[in-house]
Amino acid sequence: MTVLSSYNWEEEIIPEGYSAEYGGTFCRLIIKNKGDAIHTANLMKDAITRELEITGQLNVKGFLGVTFKDLKGNVFGTLCVMDKKEKVFLGEDINYLKSMADILSHMIKLNHYSMGFLSVPIIPITKGTSILSIQGIVDGNRSELIMSDVLHSAADNDIGFFIIDLSKLLVKGVTPSIAKEHVNNFDLKNLKTKMVKGIQYALDYIGYALISNIA
């Protein structure tokens, strides 16, 4: 279990990137609970949570957590709030956090849809020349998709030059093994590459020029 994002108001309660074995986490308890939520005024006094190693590590008391679900009802994470002091959570608190989780779940779903739709925008500009503008976040899955689509597009359309625009690229979650695999890919070994400052420089390098028809 890894904390992907956290917001701490007056003092740090849990840092982003905090990791723990799933079997001993509050997240497991939330997901296993039929109500998709757990709450306690004091984790250190609760019969179940006081035995968990994570309770002593975080040194928090008040706790409320609910599940993240996709549109099919599948759980893919949890949303939690914590307090250093004892905190009694009411029914309205639980409903509010569940509503927040629903909104965030839809936002995450929309973000994934948008990234998938714009994952490999290959733009042909002339016979044998195309531009690939990579924007947003590139993780391991998207990098494999880009690699596959580019190679297939190059082969199917007899593309001799691919201009790859990386000016708006954010790389995230590309592991050393994935990077090594792409570097060692047979299809890439014989490619000639040239790093330039921008698209115009790339067009100049391959001898392509834009001619205006306006008198």
C-alpha cells in the first residue's frame, strides 16, 4: 500500500509516498468492510487497529476511511482522513467523505479516458514525414502503447522521418527495466536520431520547408 497523495493542514500526519505491507494497513480493513468505510475515534484504543504496526508508526488517533470505486463498482483505492487527536466521526462526516470519493473517482476515470484518447497523436505532414507530439504524463503502459503505434504507423505508411515533440512531456513511472527493454529493442537499434531545439529545426534538418501560397 502506497500513499499517492496527501494533504496536511497544520502538521504533517502522513507523507506522500509512505508505504506499508497491505496486510497490515487500514486500507485493507476499509476494503474488507461491507459498508466500504471504517471509522474510529482512537486507533490506539480500537480492538482491531491497535494491534497493527502502522498504528504505532503513524501515531494518529481519529480515523475515517472510505473506498474509491470505478463505474463498475470495483474498488481501486481508499480515501482517508486522520487526526492526531481523538475524533468522533458522525454519519454526515462519512457521507461527505463518500461523496468526495465518488467525485474523485469520476475525475480519475475521466483523466484516464482523456490520456488514452490523446495517447499517440501522430500527425502526417507530407508523404514519408509525420510528427508525434507527446503531451501529458507517460507511464509504463502509455510508453509501450506509443512505441507500438509509432512502429506500426512507420511501417504501414512508409514513414522515413518521425519528428517527436517532447516539449510538453511528463515522464512518470517508467522503470529502469522498461527503459532498458526499449533501448535494446531490435527495431530501435538501427534508427538514426538527431536532437534539435524544436520542430522548425527538425524540418530544416530533413530538408522540408513550408511554402506560402499567399501572394
